[in-house]
Amino acid sequence: MRGFHPSLAAFEPLPVQERLFVHARLFSAPLEALAARAKGRRLADLGCGHGVLTALLAVGFPEREVVGLDPDARKIDWARRSVGRFPNVRLEVGTVHELAAKEPGRFDCLFVADVLYLLPPFEWGAFLAACRALLVPGGRLVIKEAENDGSWRAKTALWQEQVMVRLLRRTRESGALGFEPRETLHRELEKTGFSVRESASMHRGYTTPHVLFVAECA
Ligand SMILES: C[S@@+](CC[C@H](N)C(=O)[O-])C[C@H]1O[C@@H](n2cnc3c(N)ncnc32)[C@H](O)[C@@H]1O
């Protein structure tokens, strides 16, 4: 059943509230579809939060090295106490720019799930350029965002995010909170030197207008 993937056993050491949060996260976003697009051995989950996607990428794949990165130390603490106990996972507090300065050209594949909506769109180019710097030639970037398609889904999802970010303060924003049309991300990816291989709506069965991009270094 959606939301009960075996990798979620990694989160059993966490308090019940955090466990419920990670189950809800997997139930409400197509993270398994992202994980299915992994390529290569060295992977990173940028803006990993509690590490739900990190767990999908690492648990059961001992041949992979998975780095989870987030600027929010609280989130990395939850991730360290759960998926961080696996030997093929490394968790770091920091920004994508800091990681790109330390480990350029290290990764075969990067994942960015629901992070860009927390940044002003004028900063997306610099974020994507840092992603490009982290990747090997021909490396892959898998992104999931919610798209502003003017639908009831977009309005409902934005309202939910405002509650999570501004009222409950469960998620840390980076200067913005809003969804953009799908074309904005497509354009920024191409401008940064990525070739978009796949762009697909993933909203069926969800209340959020999920959109998935798979791009590779041109
Ligand atoms: C909605 S959560 C998504 C977490 C995780 N990617 C997932 O799919 O479950 C957004 C995450 O982005 C992180 N974040 C905020 N600003 C960021 C930035 N500038 N760079 C990287 N991550 C950021 C937040 O701390 C938060 O953990």
C-alpha cells in the first residue's frame, strides 16, 4: 500500500509524531517514482528533510553511496537517528553551494524533491548550476516540484504548505513559498546546461499537482 514501503522501517527509532510525518510524506508524494529513476552508484538527495527519499534510495542497495543534505539541522538530526544508521548513507547539514565547493563532479545522480518552491525563482539558476557542478559528465538530475497549473490542486497544496511552513514551522523556507508553471523549471534547466529527458505530471491519485523532471548534463 502507498505510504508503507519497507524502507520506512528505518524510521522506527523516531518518536511517533515524526514517524507519522514520514509515512504521510511517502503517502502524499510520488517519491518511489523518483527513486526508480536513479542512475549510477553515487547519489545525493538535496534538501532531504527527514530522509524519506534517502531511505528509498539507500535501503536494500548496499552498492550505492547516498548523501542526504539539508540546511535545517533539526531535519538532519531526525535523519541521522533513522536512515543515517545505514552504512551506505552520509548525512550533512549544509547548502548545495557548500557541497558543490567541497565535492565537485562526485555524483552520478542528484534528487531534489519539493525544495525549489522554498526559493525565489531568481535563485533557481544558481541552485541548478551548483547541481551541475556536483555531477559527473552525463550525470542525472531528478526533480519533483508542485506546478502552478491554476488548478484546485495547486491552490489546496499551496494552502497546506503555508500551514506547514509559516504556521507549524515544520519546514524551513529559503526566501519564498510558491509554485511556478512547469515551463519556468524547464527553461531554467535548459539555461543551466541540462537536457530535459522527461517531464511528466504525477498528480493522478494525489491532491498535489506533482511534476517530475529528469534532466542530464548536456
Ligand atoms: C518539503 S521538504 C522536502 C524534504 C524531502 N526532499 C522530501 O521529499 O521528503 C523541503 C526541504 O527543503 C529544505 N530546504 C529549504 N531551503 C533549502 C535550500 N536552499 N537548499 C536545500 N534544501 C532546502 C528544507 O529544510 C526541507 O527539509
